[in-house]
Amino acid sequence: MTTSLMLPPTLTIREGTTDRLIMQLLADDVPIDLAGIHHVELELRDTRRNTYHYSSLGSSPKVGILDAIAGKVYLDPPGSLFKQLLSPYLLYWLVYEDATTFYSVPEEVEALILARKNF
């Protein structure tokens, strides 16, 4: 059985950040090789159950693959995304092997992004 993980499982960021967030996708503690995949998507959900969806497809994607062999993906968040009031954000990545076949990382429990107040 393969257990998919994400490192770090919890990110702490400042509210309103636009800094690139880098995550690593793992299966059995080994980086998932993302070379040759069709695309990746990110699903986020805040405490009010609002859902945010980002895809590496399109002309100016907010998510993508940073290092395919190392399983590293990124999110370039818009400044309006992360709010302390709506934290924590649950997240998982969808890895599309082709246009319709995908798997999620992590599989069992969503990862978290904690937004803290920006001074």
C-alpha cells in the first residue's frame, strides 16, 4: 500500500502573503516523480468551507511543478487569499497523469496552511 504525504504537512505563513509556497509530494517517504504528468491542481478550503481551486493549466497559472524529479510543487498565492480569520486552510494536490486520471496527495488527511496576523 502506498501512503502519500506532503512536506511540510503544515505551513505557517503571514496573512496576505504573495511569497511562493513550495511543497514536496511524497509516496512512502520517497519524492513522487512528476516528470511526464499532464498537470497539477491545488484544492484549498478555509474554515468557512470556501473552496479555492488552482490549476497549472492556463496562461498564467498560480500553481505548477518546480522540480519534477524531487516532487516539488508551488503555489504563488494572490495577496487576497490567506486571511487569519479564515485559518487554518486544508489542502491537497491533485496529480493528473492524463487529462482525466488523477490521484490526490496527501491521500488520507489534508495538509494545513496556518495564516497568522500580518503586523
